[in-house]
Amino acid sequence: MTKHISDSERITIAVLNRKENELKNTKEELNRAYAQLKAMSSYISELKESNKMLSAQVRYLVTKKSIHA
């Protein structure tokens, strides 16, 4: 025997499905944002290391120039 689903139950199920889809989409967006954050953090760390290296090279060149000047 099939159960008759009332209009209010259908509406409730539709609202629940919509909210579940919204939650799924929000979680996907959050995961993408987290991945972007990790990539940006890694990129910033690389830039900091490059900056340290360039600073050391500039310091060396300035010292070398002042010695030979």
C-alpha cells in the first residue's frame, strides 16, 4: 500500500532538499577557498624567502662596492 504524501510534506521535503544542496555548495566553496588560502600562504612563504635572498645579495653587493670604491 502506497503512502499518500500531503502537500505540506512535499513542501517540507523540497525545502530540505534545497537546504541540503545549499549546504553542499557552501561546503564546496569553503573547500575551494581553503585550497586558495593554502596556495596563497605557500606563495607568500616563497616570496619571503626570495626577499631574504635578494636582501642578502644587495647587502653583499653594497659591501663589495664600498670596499672597492
